[in-house]
Amino acid sequence: MSDEQNYAVIKTGGKQYRVEPGKTYQFEKLDGEPGSKIELSEVLMCAQNGKVQVGAPFIKGSKVVAEIVRHGRGDKITVIKFKRRKKYRRKQGHRQDFTELKINAINA
């Protein structure tokens, strides 16, 4: 393959994400002000220049440097519980908070 990609698989907010430098992603809400830098140190896997490193469970000394773009709330979802013939109905709405990050660098 001639197109070498740099990417990492990180863990944050109880989920795993595949991230690449220069792109923006939405994660579970993180602390910090928009415009500030943040380091994500739970790197599970890293691929740079065709070399792949896999952690057990994390790669020691590696981190992903990102910048907080903004905080926001996702689209509203509706949760409905219903049992037929029992006059039981519950309707609830939910909007999940998120933080949008721009990945600046992957340091392995």
C-alpha cells in the first residue's frame, strides 16, 4: 500500500475511537474550555509510517494531543416504554452532551 496512514485507537468515555491527525470528532463530554489543549493518554493501538503498535492494554508513553473545539448537545432521542393491555406508558426524552475535539498530533 502506497498511502501510509497515521492513526490511533483511543479510549475515552467508555468507548473506543479511531482517530487521525487533522480531523475533528465528537466524544463524550470532557472537562475543559474551548480552545484549550487536552492530552488523551489511553492509546490502545497506534499506526505510524506503516508500523503498528498494539498495547496491552495501553501503549506506555504514548498520547494523542487534541484541541477542544466546542461543547454541545446531540439530537433529542425519545425513549418509550409500553406494555399492552396494562395501561402502562412512559415517554422520556434525552439529549447527550458531547465535546468536539480536533486531533493535532499522535505521539507514540
